[in-house]
Amino acid sequence: MATEDDVRRAALALPGVTERPSWGQPAWFAATLMARIWKDGVLTVKTEEREALAGTAPETYFWTPHHERSPQLVLVRLDRIDVEELGELLEESYGIAGGRRR
């Protein structure tokens, strides 16, 4: 089970990532937004695998009609994901958001 603190640690460990509020929630930015707390216990990240993730683990990954128009966004229930998988998702989102590896 991952927490918001786990998100913060993993996101800020990536080069150049900053944290600031977005829509009143904690958010992490590379060149652009890479992750944001959507509501308590739910994280929004960017992925190229949204359909596959939601298809194999719909109890963990989902989206709302609002997110339908953004095919790279997926919502993640943090209490359903382990810290290692969270880190992998954040690394992918970091790359999509324009993050630069050292």
C-alpha cells in the first residue's frame, strides 16, 4: 500500500521535479505536470498503458468521464498499489511530462 508521502518521496527523487499545488492539491512537475493528488488516496499520473492497466486491475486503475479526453491520464487508488509499482508509474509519467534524466 502506497501513501501520499511515498508519492512525494518517489517524485522528488527524480531529477528536476518540483512540488506545488494544482487545483488545491499537491502536484509534482517535471517540464509539465506529471502527477497530482486527485482526492484523498487517489493519484493522477500519465501513462501510455491506461487501457491495459485498467483492463487488468480495474480496482486499482480507473478514470472518470472528465479524464476521458486525456488518454494519457489514469487515476490510481494508492491503497491498492505497492511502492515499487508506484515508483515505476512515476518514472513513466516523468518521461511523458518531459523530465530529463541525468
